[in-house]
Amino acid sequence: MELPRKIDPCPIVDAIIEIRFSTNIHPSAVFGVIYNEFKDKYPTVEKLPILDIPEQIREKDINLIFKPYYTLKNGNNLIQVGPRVLSINQPDIYKGWDNYSATIYEIFGKVKKLNIVSTIKRLGIRYTNFFKEIDIFEKINLKILFGDNQLLGDPTFIRIELPDEDFSNLLQIANKANYSKKEKTSVIGSIIDIDTMLDKNLNSFFRDTKKIIEKGHLIEKKLFFELLKPAFLKTLNPIY
């Protein structure tokens, strides 16, 4: 299948590249080192609500240990940092893979030189797509059956894990979903959320950063476009 370079309007409302890691320094010092490296280009710092949780709980709760504590901002590009996690986000307005990936490789190149990461435990490449006022289950190559009857129209949420080579895709699809962009009024539509993960063979991550991320991005993109029925894809003005 030939994959489009883009569709218009672009449905991507959030893009996140995340690494989870163990560190060569004390975890509490990670943010300070990262901030010192990026403060000139990412001058705005925001504390995240997780810091309201006592440290002893944050350090022991398996659901919290890989959460970010701070956000560094430069326009629409964000770096989120925690003691064992770093993500590069492009929310609301996606500027395309060429723009986004250039930012990703620049940041990871600088993190590599800081020599604070000892082991990469997980790479995540996550895209959230929103389709306004559409029931996406009518538009995709996926059927949910109750007996012999296809379920359509009712509020539906599904979560499926699909392996692809060394990667694994966590696919989440929902209709009748609310989406609010910044301060604007929320709208109803459908969400396709794909988190493409790799949690093995990451010893060469900083040596083969581009090769590994490009492969994961292609796997995510391929799954997204394979989901869409050809007739629906045509309505999205694909550019090849």
C-alpha cells in the first residue's frame, strides 16, 4: 500500500515521542541537567500536577515512576521531563514529520552528549487523531459484532494490542468522544490513538536513533492508513 505523505485537514491533535530510562545520576537531578541544556531554547517551565503527590508515593507507585514532572516550552514544541522519562510533544498543531523529526533528533542528540541515560527501557511513538462529528466505526476496516449484528451508532471504545516485528501497537478507538483544543469549546467526534512501542533491543538507541524511530514511525503510519476505508481516505484529500 502506498502511504500518503499527508492528509488535509490533518486529524493529528497530539504527537509524542517518549523514552523511559534508567539514569547514571540520581533521578532527582535529571531535570536540572536537562533544563540547563535546553533553557535557552525552551525558556518556559511548567510544573505538572504530579508534583502535588508526595515523593515517597511517586517513587514507589509503578503507575507514577515513569511520569514527567515538568514541561519545557518553545512555541508548539514541548519537552516533558521526569526522573526516568523524557518526551518530545507537538500538541494541537502538527507541523509534519519532517519538522517534528528534526526537533526529535536534535533533542536526543543533545541528551546523548549529556551522558545521563544508562539504559533505555522503552520507546513510545504515539499519535492521537480526532475526527470531528464522525462515527469512525463506519469509516474503518474494523467491525464489532454482537452475534451476527454489527454494532454501530452507540458510544463505543475499543483497545487492542497488535504486534508488528519487534514493535507493538496499542490501538485505541472511540466514537462519541469529546475533544477540547486549548480554551475552545469541546466538540464531539471520534479518536484513533496509536501508541507504537519498543521495549527490547534498545542498547543501540543513541547510536541508531534515526533508524529506530523512523521504523517505528512507519509502522504507526502504516497501521493508521490501513485502518481507513479507501472511500473515506479519498475524502481526506490524501497527498502522495
